[in-house]
Amino acid sequence: MLKPVNFFFMAPHAKSVALVGEFNDWNPEAHPMHRHPDGSWSIQVQLHHGHHMYRFVVDGEPALDPRAHGVVRSEHHGRVSVVAVS
């Protein structure tokens, strides 16, 4: 079963922010985030139960999520954030 998961990132000076992860094959074009007037960025993604590795791409540079449930080292992507969906 899929559940809606909200992702937020504060980057007031960024021109673009995208969510990448194992759920979209780390494709920065799959989930572009939406900018809000306060400089935050957000997106809601439907994810299956379990743990999911992800990170943000801010103006082409990878960034960890300070609000993540944890950080792990991915074999192919270095340090990534983790979200638990239950």
C-alpha cells in the first residue's frame, strides 16, 4: 500500500531543488520540488511501507535532509538520507 510522504527543504537562494532516491532511480527530473514564498521547497510522494534512501539535489549539488530519520552510506550514491514509512 502506498502512503503520502511530505518532503521539505529550506533553500531560499536555490534556483531548483529536486528529490531523488531509490524510488525514482535517483533521477533529478522525476520529482522537482515546489518553491514557497518563504524560501522552502516541498513535494509529496507516494511511497510503499519500509525504509527509503533519498537526498535532495539543490542547484545540481547533492544535499542531505536535516529532518531525515537517519543517514546511511549507499554503495553507489555515498551518504544519503533515510525515511521510514509505516
